[in-house]
Amino acid sequence: LDRGRGDLQVVEREAHAHGTDQPMRLLDAAERHEQRDAGHAHHVAGQERVDGGFTIAHRHLSVADNIRFGLTAARRPTAEQAARLAGLLDTVELSDRARHRVSDLPYIDRLRVAVARAVTTEPSLLLLDDPLGVLHDREREEARRALRTLLQSLPVTAVLATDDVADAVAIASSVAVLEDGAVAQAGPTREVI
């Protein structure tokens, strides 16, 4: 997949496939290989498969503490942590809920927390494993709009693996369709779907 900074791409898997593990592993391996020499960090959201593909460290912690977790793990200086945390809280529109426990938030806000924590180290690629898969149709429409808006506000290429064509159309600027583990078609969303 060709990707540019801030691009939103979807890897659409077969509707009857068992999970998105294969495309996510392939993308992660390609990114690790590409970044090995460049020395840039990246993050794969979905490794723990919590909340529809997003990883949230501790549901009992506050929004701010969950986001701060990524900064602390990256051993960022305290002053930098405070500034980056404030900026991310503002970007994901959760400044007013920074002290709320993640477990008390609606699903879309938990998604915002997970994405914010995933981008604390400024990765070049953010992989999302079917983050809207747990939602019902009514909730999913609003979540699609919110996720697209959020991802567009971040300076990172996002790759979303899903088997829902509506997710691809609503969120992605480009799509790759996988069949039997290989890319069958790829290009701008309007041309592919």
C-alpha cells in the first residue's frame, strides 16, 4: 500500500475470514522492516484485542493516566509528558473528561482514549483492527464519523482492517481488498468500492 502522512486506508478482509490477524501481522511486519533502518517508533493498536481492537491499558485508570501511560513507557521527560498530554486531550476532545475513569466512558470516547495513547510516541503508522466491530448499526454510523474526524486530525497514517464495506466507504481515503491473503484490488475508495 502506498501511504502518505495523514492518509486513511482500509484493508478489507473477506467477510467470512476468521479475524484480521493475517492482514494486521503482514502490515506490522512490513512497517517493522521499513522502520528498522529509519529508527522511527510505531504502534499497533489491537495487540490485546480490547474494545473492538483497541488496546486500553487499565480500564480503572483515568483518561489522562491511560494516555500518560504511553508517554511514561516511552520515557519522555516530565515537562514533555505534560505538554503532550494536554495537546492529545485537546485533540481527542477529552480535556473536560481527563479525570474520568475509562470504564465510565461511552464506547466512542474509549476509542478516542485508545487512539490518543497509541499516538503518544508519534508513530508513522497506526494499525486499527476492526475498532467498530462491536457496535450495532445505529451506534456505528456516529462512530464512523467520529473516528474519521479523529484520524484526520492526527499526523499519522491510519490503516484499518475490517470486513464492513460501509466502514471503508465512510472512513477511508484508499482501500485494499484482500482475497485469500493477497491484495486483489487497491486504490482510492471511490474507485475500488
